[in-house]
Amino acid sequence: LEMKPKVKSIKVDEIIHKACKHKKISKLTEKTNLELDLGLDSLHRVELVSNFSDVFPALEEAPLEEMVSLITVGQIVDYINEQLKKKTVAKK
């Protein structure tokens, strides 16, 4: 995954590849669309959100509707970074 996020992009990449086991993915970018490019329907996206919550505990309190509405890999990375930042600020 070619990004410069605060989130370890390798984790995001692994989780998305795991969710797309039915389809061969050669390269993910920030613009990769979950539905159009990867064929993930709403049920698969809910499963993806669950997997992200397992890896990034800061997402456990994030509204499911917000996470499921994210449509690109870049939006997911930005959202995770935002949630992690909120969690860090709240701890201070």
C-alpha cells in the first residue's frame, strides 16, 4: 500500500487483502474503491469494519455507520488516523 499515513499501512493492507480473499488484488492505493475496484458489498464492508476494530481498538467506539460509509482505502486510513488522534488527545 503506497501511502504515508500515521497508521501502519501494512495492517490496513493485510486486513483488506484478507477481506478480499475471493479476488486477487495486485496493488492497493489511496484511491482504491472498496466496492467498484474490490467488489466488497455492504456485508463485506461490515466484516471489514469488524476486522479493523479488532486491530485498532480506538475504532471500537466509532459509529458503525461512519465506518461502513467509507468507500476508498484512503478514506479508511484517514478515518483511522483521525480516531487514533482523538483517542490520544482524550488520554491527555
